[in-house]
Amino acid sequence: MPYLNRRRFLTVAGLPVVFAARLPAGIGLLGLETEDPLPGKHPDLTILNDRPVNAETPPHLLDQRITGADRLFVRNNGIAPASPPADPSAWELRIAGEAVPEPVVFTLAELKQRFEHHTYQLTLECGGNGRKEFSPPASGNQWSTGAVGCPEWTGVRLRDVLEAANFDRKKAVYVGYYGRDTHLSGDPDKVVISRGVPIAKALEDETLIAWNMNGQPLPHLNGYPLRLLASGYPASVSGKWLSEIAVRDRVHDGEKMGGASYRVPCKPVAPGAEVDDEDMCIIEEMPVKSLLTSPKTGAILSDTKTLPIAGHAWCGSGAVSKVDYSIDFGSTWQACALTKPANRYAWQHFSAQIEFPQEGYYEIWARATDDQGRAQPMVLPNWNPRGYLNNACHRIAIKVV
Amino acid sequence: MRSLRHFLLLLFLVVVLVQACSTDEAPSAPPPRRENIVDGLDSLTGLIAQGDYRLVKGNCLACHSAKLITQNRATREGWLDMIHWMQETQGLPDLGKNEGPIVDYLATYYAPEETGRRPPLDSVEWYILSAAGGQSSAER
């Protein structure tokens, strides 16, 4: 698959545009797609798809402990609202559904004014992160490792807002979200995506209705001005451009809750098997995983045999209890230093110092284990039709010369 | 006002350049947004420019990017499943007599490759990493 780099020069028919520097901001050349498809994002993100916009972050750009807003991946199912709202404080969130006596509407200003603010560092990972490796191939955006990040989010607890709407605890089974993105077909009546979480997950302390990322308003592509965050589940439950939350008396049946979308076979199947819809189960907690973010893969060590490595590890529930590395294809493992999470659902940081025994080609493999003893596999985990939940260990290539 | 004038001048230049290129018998560079084949790929979409690729351009790209096709691999059945999913849930109309040729094209040029339980590390870009921490690109 060719690597698409966003760095480019303004050229027309191969010739430089003489007055490009004087082109007013926001004005594109007629008939040419010079408009940045990823406004506000790092130029080295890899674009997988431009309609809808999907882009992932190379591992070395995720080295920061708190992921910068310009480095968080973009996974959009539809088209983001064409323009940000003129007055974000008037943005409306409706709370409705069978388990709410009367629909209630809060403006963003009211949410900010009425409820206690909370800030958590929360990992977001697309359920399809790692899909690229599945064999037989699984359809969809071919994410490699970069559909993950862990910024700091500020907002109010979903629980506080649902309580203010007097939701019925006995009736409530699930919450489902609706957002203001539009369907690719242009049909205004078609819902792009409407997923959600069981009520117990919705009521957790860390489940937020958030307006800030790293102390700044959300990037437009990541849901400005308001989104849901239920970390530990596939990121598709964390709806963007949030306009409504339905408190359901049944498992939410919105768009992309059924079929093969964000669902895997309830019982393990052989690679390539056909699976009926009724034998598929909704993905909930994401499995334990880790990413080597330093050094960037491809390092050649010419004047040393010592190499410091670093990265992050996370899981969908509980915490990561250890991270090990191997330089001999998993034959032997050495322990990494591992930090505690900043809060539940924040990724943890690992580091180690490797001494290579001799010159040659090496692969560094990292393997995280959660507090229930579940470790990352070395090979692809259970095959599933849409290629979700690949948590096979991350590998980077090194040469010592 | 000055920037507007520059913009209009720029537009004029673009129009002149495009016309100059398109009337040239042997253009040194292709005119933008006109169908062209570069390294076997359709320059506008990146699709492999063989077989019935124009049917794919005409029927698939009204809704989604060609990148959704070019990054995927599947068997004939797999591509047909995706088309049926788009028809059932995403509003894609019946493709009629074009369905067969479209699926044939996809299954021929975007067929799965056997990579087993774990593909080897690929596309590694090698660079020198010095002990002092500096990095530089290197061809190896």
C-alpha cells in the first residue's frame, strides 16, 4: 500500500504557482483540490480515506504522554458538519428515549454552568485498529496501528446529566447517541452512525460529555463542539458532534449496532468463515495492547549497541500490570519499567534499555499483560469478518551495524 | 484589494497554462482533472486503469472515495458482499447489468494476498540513529 504524505507544494500541471504565497488564506485554486483534508492535523498523519475522512497516526508521532490534538486519529463514518456552529454555547443536546419521562434539552452553556466539570486522560481506540493485518482480508479502512490516542478531555459526567433528566434507573438498559454529521449519500434523513453503551458503562465516573481536548475546544474533525467519551470501548461508541442521547429500555438498535458492524462472532471461528448476523455479538471492552513509540521503526545503530525504547500500554478495563520486550522473536522476554495510569482508562508508559549482543537485524516486540493475566498474542488473534480487535504485539525493525 | 488582484491574476495564469498544455501536441505535464494514466493508475482516482475501471468510477465514487476501494482486497464473493451491504444499508441502487463487470474488475485487480497469521514487517524506511539521539535518513 503506498504511503500517502500530506506535505505537498502548490503546483498546477507540474509547475509552481508563482504567487502561491500571496493566495489569501482559505481560498483554493479553481478546480484544484488544494484544500487541506485534515485541517488542524499534523502533516504526517496517513490518510486512509478522504470521503469520509479517515487518517491514522504513525507510531513515533504518538510518543507524547498526552496525545496532542493535532495527532489524534480521525475516523469519520459520514461527513463532518460543513461549518462549525457560529455560537457554540447555543449548541443543543437533547436527552430522550424510553427511559426518560420527558425529553430535556440543554445548551452547551447550560451544561457548562449547571454541572460539575471533570478532566480525565482517556484512551480512544478504533475497534478496527490493526485491521490491515487480517488474512483473509477484512473490508473497511485498513488501519495499521495508529487509530489510537490518549488526550486529556474536559466535560461533565453523562451520569449527572441523565440524573438531571430524571432517567428511570429501572427501565434504562442502554444509551445511544445521535450526532450532526451527514450521510455520504447526501440523504439528510439517513443516520450516519448511532451507537452506544450499556447503562452501567454510561454511568461510570469517566464517561463524559466533553467540549475540551487538552484544555482547548475539540478539533472540528474530532467532534467540535461536543462529543461523548466512553473510553475502553471501541471509539465508535463515543459519538461526535453530539446532539442527542437516547436512554433506551433495550439494547440500542441505531445505525451500525447490528450486522457485522462493531460486532464479532460470539464463538471463535476459522479465518474466512461465514458468520450469520444472529451469531455476532457487540464488542464491549477492548483488549490489552501496547505501542512502541520510540525509536521510530527502521533505526540503524552505527556507533552503539545500546538502545532506549519507550511506548504506551492500555486495556479496556482494569489496568496493564506489565510490559515485556523481546529482541529474539519472542524466545526470551525482558521486563520494561511501567508507570501507573494517570486515571482509569489512561494509557500507561513503558520504557527499557536494550543491549544488543552483536551486529545484525533485529525486531523489537512489545507485549503488555493486563491485571487479569491476559497478554497480547504474537500472532493475529481470532479472525472476524470485519477485522476488529487485532491486539497482536507491535513490532519495530532495527539494524546494528 | 491587492490580494484580490493577485488572485485574479493567478486565475488568469492558471487558465492560460491549462489551455497551453491542452492544445500542445506533446504536453510535458498533464492538464489537471482530466483523465490520464500514470504508472498504470488512473491519475484522478488511483484505480488500476485496466478492464472496466470506468464503470467503477461511474458507479462507486459518487458516494465514497476511491481510496476505500484501493486500500481493500477481497474475493469476488467478498466484493459482492460489500456491494450488497451498501445496497441494504447505505442507499446504493441496483447496479443492473454493470454489477457483473464491476465485481469482475474488483476481484481481478484487488484480489486478496495470502499473508498468513502474521505478515512480515514491510515498508521500513531505514535511518541512522546516533547514540547522541540525532536521526538522519539513510538509504540502505
